Amino acid sequence: MLDTFQYFADLTPYQFTGLIGFVCYVASFGSLQLGWLDGNSMTYSICNVLAASLVAVSLMEAFNLASALIQGSWIIFGLLGLALRAKRAFPSARPAQAAAYKTEVL
């Protein structure tokens, strides 16, 4: 038991950051499986991007190419998903403005 406490006491900041990322991954996936989060929600995507970012930071200490590629992909796809959701949530007002302008000019 003391070895476990010593292990956690000896964690570097990078290792601790990676562990927080792991907790974020497990919490978001567990919440999805238990029905507490919707897989299409912004909250789920934000949790996954945060988790991948934290694990990616931990790779600065002990680099692993495969893990870096996975985390990078997860971050990119997560950010793309967030951007698409934001675009759907806040549609551009330009088409409405253009239609109003055409009506006024005619």
C-alpha cells in the first residue's frame, strides 16, 4: 500500500496531467454509456478534446508516436465536431440579410 502512495507522490507534472486526461476520458465515456451524456452533445465533445489534450501534454515527457497520432486525431476531429455543432446552433444571418436587401431594392 505504501508503494502505491509513493508512486503517486513521485508523479511528475506531465504524468499527473496524463492521469487527469485519463480520468476525463473514462468519465466522459462512462457518462455516455450510462446515459448521462449524449454522444452528440457539445459537452461530450469538449470532454474528449480536453482529455486528448491533457494526454498529449503528458507525451511531451515520454513521447510515443502512436499515442501522439491518436491524441492529435482525437483533438482535430473533436474540434471539427464542435465547429459543426456551433455552426448549426448559430446559423449565419447573411442569407436573411441578403433576402431583406433584395426586397428593399426591388
